[in-house]
Amino acid sequence: MTETMGQPFDLVLGRRTYDIFAAYWPHAPEEAGAKPLNDATKYVASRGRPSLEWSNSVLIEGDVGEAVAALKREDGPELQVHGSADLLQTLLRHGLVDRFRLLVFPVVVGSGKRLFADGTIPSALRLVDSTVSTTGVVMGSYEPAGELVTGSFGSD
């Protein structure tokens, strides 16, 4: 997490993830990771007009894909998306994801929300870095690698 949160960054969050983070992080300033999260500008994608009380929070107005593309063109810090699976689908459709940092925890939860849900455009990823924590969390960084190329195990 030091690599992910050790450099200046801003957040792009879906409304539900924003609500979860805003209910905790402003009230836990001594927790590890709280300062960079609290200091970051939080750009929030929402279909409604939520009251954004967490400091440095900004509602994304208009088309989310266009707004995030405009933010990426600015000379600001890295933009990070934490959670926000529905927002991620929008960013993927617009080609706005430069890197995935996926953390796989050694637990089986069962059913739940999928990060790459139905409707995700199939594409290839290239592993650019990986490490395993002392507790078995596999942390992989991937970059988009173009169209998905499939094969088979059958003989030609």
C-alpha cells in the first residue's frame, strides 16, 4: 500500500464507495492510510445530487467518461479508483484505465459483486509487477495489452 498511496494522488469514486469511505476515513485520522485519503481530492460519480461533506470532494458533472478524460489531461496527480465496480465499467468502456492494481486476499467469500461483471469488454492484460504479502495477499499490477487473443488445447 505504501507504493499505491505513497505518491500524491486524487480519487475517482462511485457514489457507494464514496459513502463507505466518507463514513470512516474522516473520523479515523490516526489510522494508517487516512492522511493521503483525507488529503486527496475526491471526484465522485453519482446519478443524484449527493451532499459531499468529506473535505476536498467534488461531484462529477455531466458525462463521467468525458469528465475523467478531461481530468487525465490535466497536470495533476495520479487518479486512483478504489472499489467502485460500476464506475470501473464506465472507465473501461472509454479506455480510461492505464493500470490495474489488484489485491487478491486468501479467503473465499462466495457470491458477491464481481469487479469485472457481465458486460465487461474482454481485453488482454500484461503483468508489470507482483508481490505477495506476509499474510498471503497477492498484489499484482497489470496494464491493458490490447484485444483478447484466445487459443485452444486442441490439435491443429
